[in-house]
Amino acid sequence: MSHYLQQLALSSALALMPWSLSYAAPVNQQAILDTVTDGAEWLSHGRTYAEQRFSPLTEITDKNADQLNLAWSIDLANNRGLESTPLFHEGVLYATLSWSRAIAVDAKTGKILWTFDPQLDRGDARYACCDVVNRGVALWEGKVFMGTLDGRLIALDAKTGEQLWSEQTTDPAQPYSITGAPRVVKGKVIIGNGGSEYGVRGYFSAYDAQTGKMDWRFYTVPGDPSQPYEHPELEAAAKTWSGDSYWKLGGGGTAWDSMAYDPELDLLYVGTGNAAPWNREVRSPEGGDNLYVSSILAIKPDTGRLAWHYQVTPGDSWDFTATQQITLAELELEGKMRKVLMQAPKNGFFYVIDRETGELLSAEKFGKVTWAERIDLATGRPVETDNARYKDEPIVMWPSPFGAHNWHPMSYNPNTGLVYIPYQEVPGVYRNEGKQFEPIKAFNTGSAFGDATEVPAEVVSGALVAWDPVKQQQAWRVNYDNYWNGGTLTTAGNLVFQGTADGYMKAYSADKGKELWSFDAQTGVIAGPITYQFEGEQYVAVMAGWGGVAPLVGGDAALKPGVKNISRLLVFKLNGEARLPKPVMASLPPTGRDQVTVTANEAELAEGQRLFGAYCMICHGVGAVSGGVIPDLRKTTEARREVFEQIVLDGILAPVGMPSFKDSLDTQQVTLIKEYIKSREQAMEAKQ
């Protein structure tokens, strides 16, 4: 056969493939830059390096959004929260599921092309504060990159899902985790980690995309002062910490989510997390700003060196992370165009910062905030309210550790000039543990987080807030009864898309906030949607599946939406003709027990409650009230209760995510926890 005929045969064969194996247009820096004006593909976590989550596509508009319907959907083998933003390239959608699994899906048929399971030890769920979720992948030159809950960075072949290389980015002996999506800048894969509350020291690293070799690492907090500092920025940071315990307690500052990149300035922007433990009285008793926790860092991607920093919450004592989305834009401020970055972090202030210099340009409250009166623009520091640090007495304040805005992506529409924020209003309760604090192999806050017994449904709410970053004021608002609503997407079609905690996908007009379309997704939608163009049509896609930290911890407030986890990939287009199956109403199995009897006395129940709060609440909910993701312990069958000790100490359910606590609890303590749970069951039955 001639060379020409061979090429013709190969081309014909590829044309019959459900997706292209040729990768004529590989994903690289230029391809990502080109998507600024070409909305056909979604190649990076926030679509472009600016992380605006804005699409220039205009087939679907505010004039025809009511004609949207399901194009296709697939049910996924997944029963925990779905937070992944899919990526779309050459007819294939790439996404992650819980337990750090990855999938590639044919965008035309919905057929799963490959799956990848990193085979986690599911007992590691013990050190995942916020569900065993994963927020997505990165694409680069034929590879798919993902982080895993046990701290690995893995490169997969985009065509086959075959593992090409794997690097352990964390010390496996320490309770680190990865839930965030990597980014690739200049051939370097950037990845951070989580685990502050469990006593780790934060950092983020850059790895060569081809080989997996680490290029550089930036530590966000200083380590042992008796040892040389890893880079010069830490010597300056150490002066902002006090005492000799902070480095023994880890320090925190983990970079577990937000990143953005400006290719013209050649600066990578990374948001860092809360300090650890939360309470500064415990970790840094003489005060101090505790750099670089709760900060935005501008990093030179070639060297990993710091260009500038801005600390959002100096001396954080509230779990006010700055890991929420960083978005880049050009805004006209006082008659001058400025290159800015914008962030709406947990603390409730919306920040506009000069991204060249780190100068704070403006900051205003975008919701209910009681811990600080304002941000002083002269100093860039918050003006805190009395007793905000709860040093002398407990305090109820807003926001809470859930944040006024959490990880759920916001979006920015340059046509309307508005930012669309998934806002939530949840009060927080803090108490100073002070000298009574003792670190445990579990969730450490120093602020008595484990004291909580309920989050009343009537005190929480959510909203979609359209925010004007120039005027620093709300343009419009859509109120929701529930918090933990999904991320947003905005388009040149004058649209904003968002999923809701109570199980809907919605579209609003971007300029006015008028609801134009609603789809019953049958499950809470918390992830951010994307849009892309395929074979001449515009599509909107979202990973739907209730979960995350709020449904695990949130108690009655997390039950309020009334949904369960049904994990699906939903894809919509104009005049789609697909339908979801009718939900199957599960019948409740017989309890297999008589009326529960509590044998513990008041003091023993108090100790059981304390132990539950310390070791169990982060997954099984305040007051042992499950939020609809994992089994409600108050409804445990008698047969299951008889093996309670084997579950908690021996780890017989570790393969499904219930770890062993044998290194932290003894038989007597487990019995007290069981008695406390039984008392909560009694309270539930009495309430009914």
C-alpha cells in the first residue's frame, strides 16, 4: 500500500472513532490563551488563566434559555459529593469523582471512555476534613493531571487513562490531603494540599509536566526555627509568629484550592488557608499576623519566589481561608484602567487588589459580617469588633467556618461588569480553649468546634449575589432558603447558571437576575457548571451530586434541602430530548431493635458528647445528625450497634471509608460515644 493510501486509511479509521485520538491541537499555554476569545473548549479549571468562568459563546441566550433541556446524562458509580469542574477538549469531557477517581466521557454519546482509580486506602478519609471530594483535573500536551486524597500527583494518558507517572507530593506519615484541581503554567504542574486542622505545615509545589520531577516548593508558614529556613521569605514570616508551639502544631496555611495566572506579568496567584489550630491564642499566644496564612501570594512561576503578598485575615482565629477563587480582570477605577485580582473569601469582604503590586484598592462587606467593622484602606487591615477573638468569653458571629463564600466558584462577566457569588449566611460559635487545649489525632481548632450540638435550619440561608466590583455594592440578589449552593458560570448570552442545594439547575439573566430556566436535577448541585461548543451546538454541563463538608457536618441545616446524593453528569442544550429516570423512593428497612435504652449517666453522656465532637462530628454531623450523605448514626440497627466497637477500633468498615480510631480511643471511650449517639436517637424519637 502506498504512503498516500496508508494515510487515507488511517484518516478514515480516525473519522469513525467516537473521539479523536490524533490531538491535532494539543493543550498547551497558547491553546489556553486562545480560549479567551474562542469559547469552544474549556481547557483549564476556570476556563482561562484569569479564572473568570465567563464564556463568549452566544447560541444560548436570555432570549432562548427557556428552551434548554437535557441532551444526555450518565449515572455515576459515586455516593459522595461531586465538586469537580469538567474540562472539555476535542469531543471529550474529563472530570473527577469522589475518592480521587477520574473519568473521560464521549461528549457526543455520554459513553465513558475510560476510568482511573488510584486505589486509595479509604481509611485516609479520617484526615479529609471536608468529604472525600475532588475538584477536577488539568490538561497539558496529551496528559491529564490529578491530585489524590493521599497526596499523590498523577499524570494519565488522555487517550487511554493509563498512568504515566505518579509523585508523592506529601509525607505519607502526616495527615495531608489533596482535593483541589492542579493548574499547569509554563509546563509546570502546580499543586497544593490540605490538612491544617490535623496539624500539618502548608506548601505548594511545581512539578515538570513531562517527567514529574519537582522544580520548586513554597512553604506558606515557617517551620522549626532551629533549622535553616527553606527560602528567604520564611525568615521574614517567622517574625510574625510568637511562642514555641506553632511549628510543633503544624501552623497550617495549606493551599488547597485557588490559583490564577497572568501571562503578561508572568505571575502566579495562590490563595492560602487558615492557620492551625484556628485559635491564635493557642498557636501564637503573644499575637502576630502569622504570615503567610489566609493570604494571597504572587509567585514567579519559573523560580517559586515571592513577588508580593497581601494578607486577607491577619492572625486568623476563625478558619477564614483565602483559598476561595481568585479572579483576574481589568477594571476602570477612578478613571484609570487597572489590572486587578478579585476575591470573595470566607471572611465576608470583597477585595479588589492591584495584581501588579499587591496594593489594596477596595474592600467591602458582601454579606453579613460581625467580626470586623471595615477594612482600613490605609493599612489594608481589618478593624475588628470587640471580643471578635473570643479571648475572654464565647462569641456568636458571622461568618462561620463555612464562610460567607466557600470553595464554590464565582464568575465574572466583563459585559455586565458583575461578579456572581454563591453567598451563604451561617453563624459561627467560638470558645477559647486556651491553656486547656491538647492536640489530638483528629480535628484541632482550639476554639471548641466540637462543642456544637446543632446548626438550626432556621438560622441559615443562601443567595446568588451579583456584585459590582467597581462600585463595591450589590447589583441584584436571588435568595435561597438553603446554604451550600453550587458554583456559577456566566456567558456572553447574558446568562448566569447555578445549581442549588435543593436539587435544581437554574439560569438567570446576568444583568437583572431574572430566573429564566429551572431543571429538576433530583440531587443537590454544588459544583461549578461549564459550557462548550461541539459539532456546532452549545452545551452546558455540570457534575451533580450532594455532598461536601456542609452536608456531613451541618446537622439539621444540612437536612433542610431534603435531597440525597444521586451522582450524575448532566449535559444540556437547546431543545434537548433526554429525560432523567424517575427517582426511586427507597423504603426504610426495619430498624431491627426495640426502643433504645441509654444507660450512661449525665457526666458520662457529657464525656461521650465531647469525644463525639472531637473524633466523629466532622463526618457524622453536629449532634449526630447526618446531612443526607452518609448513614445517620441515630438510625443504626441493633445488629450494627453490636459491632460498634469493631467498627470504631478495628476498622472493619475501613474499605468503605470508616477508619479505625484504635490509636486514639479505647473501649470505654467508644462505649461513651455509643451511649451519646443513643441519647441523640432518644431525642429524635421524642421530637417525632
